[in-house]
Amino acid sequence: MTTADEADVTAGRRHHTEPMSREAWVLFVAMAVIWGTPYLFIKVVVGELPPVALVLGRTALALVVLLPVSLARGALRPAIRDWRPALVFGVLEMGIPWLLLSHAEQRISSGLAGLLLASVPIIGAAVTAVLGDHHNIAPVRLAGMGVGVLGVVALVGVDTLGGDVDWLSVAELLVVATCYAVAPIVIDRQGSSAPAAGTITLAILFVAVAYLPFGLPPTIEAWPLQADTVGSLLALGLVCTALAFLLFFRLIATAGPVRAVVITFVNPVVAVALGLLLLDETLTTGMLVGCPLVLLGSWLATRPARAGAG
């Protein structure tokens, strides 16, 4: 861990016990919005490009920003020396989920995709409990997991009565949520000493190289793309990936890791609102019933354990 990273961790722990600063609130709102918008942009892009081309474009564009930043900070060389965590993180956080998410959004609304992925904290809490984190076996967290599962069932089950659910897409999104939940747990347990910025950049580079043979030919054949497709792809790569990761590191440093994760509870609301306003998507009964349950379950499942609690 670099001196800068140690300073960020120390600052994050200190700010966890203090009121959030104005900078922390600005970063919090920015991240809640930024990571609530990918579902909208993905929905637009997959209307013209195949999912493999979307993943390639998103990662390549992100590298335009992150690669120079990581090189300037001296963060890439340590990540290359300890490359295995970056490879694992790239596969679990981007390689698999971004492809499945894009494929699912070819058939379901961006709002439903955002809501189903609100189950990430619930899955993460369940995984860490299975792996032996006794804090996640606390009654309130178990209750949160149960409420969250009921919410997911409501999200898809209520609308199934009207025949409006694509079950393949639901299965893909649950795999995506599992990948998002497991990726940081795996990285944390591997204990990489490389700076986070370097690991993220190297992970994105791995994914971009892996998708290059599959994503480039369809992209060339589809050219010229529509303006809204180009704009959405630029937003995904430059804003929702590159800028988002840089801001998220800063948010952790100013507000602490526990508070930073709370953006997960705001992202789905942003996703649903954008889908309704900009894509004319439908607010279904399943969303109305399931959304509050998923968000409540996520909040309960990720509540910090009290000191001395067993």
C-alpha cells in the first residue's frame, strides 16, 4: 500500500465518525447520479451495437483517462508486478457482468435492471456470512437478507402474472449482482499491496484486450453510429467508468468506506427515474412493491455491527 493509499484509509476511518463535509456530500450526490445512469446509456447503446462491442468501447474509452493517471501516480507498475488480483477483479467486476448486463438490457427495461442490481449488498452480506464473518449473522442483517430476497421476488414475481418478465434476463442480472458482490470480497481476501488506481486500470486493460477480437469487427461494420449511441458510449467509458472510479476513491477518503457504499441505495432510484423520463419505460406494479423491500433489505443487511456485538 502506498503512502497516499494509507492516508486515504486513515482519512476514511476518521471521517466515518465525523459529520460529512461539503466535499463528501458533493461527491456522494455525484456518485449516486453517475452510477445510476449506466443502465440508461447501456439501453441506448445496445439498440445499435452488440454487447461485446459495448464492453470493448467502454473499457477502451476508460483507459484513455485512467492509464495516464495511473502512470503519473506510479500506480501501474506495482499493479503489474502483482497482476493476479487485477485479473480476477477484471473478470468478476467487468468482463462477465458488463456483457451479461448489456445482453439483458436488450430485452428488459433499464429501470428493472437497476432495481435488480440493488440486491448487490444483500448478496455481499450473505457471501461474507458464509465465509465466516460473524457480524453478518446478526439478527438484523439476517432479517435484511430475507427482506431483500422478498423484494427481488416481488420485483419479478408480481409482473410475471401479466407475462411481462424475461426470465433469462433476470437470471443474467442475478449473476451480474453476484459478480459485483463477490469481486471486492475476493480482492480484499487476496490482500494486494498495489495501489487501487493501478489495479483498476490494469483490470480494465485486461478486459479491453480480451474483448478486442470480438468487439472490434461489429463496431466497424455498424459505423457510422447514431449520435445518441456515440454519446451514450462516451458517457459509459469516460464518465460512468473512468471518472466514477476516480471520484469513488476520493469519496472513500473523505466519507469512509461504510458511508460510500450507501450510494448503492440511491442508484436504483436514479435508474428508474431516468428510464421513465427519457426512455418512456413503464413503472410496473412489481417495481412499486419490490423496490422499497430491496432497498430496505440492503440497508439492514449492511448496517455496521455495534461494538462488542457478536
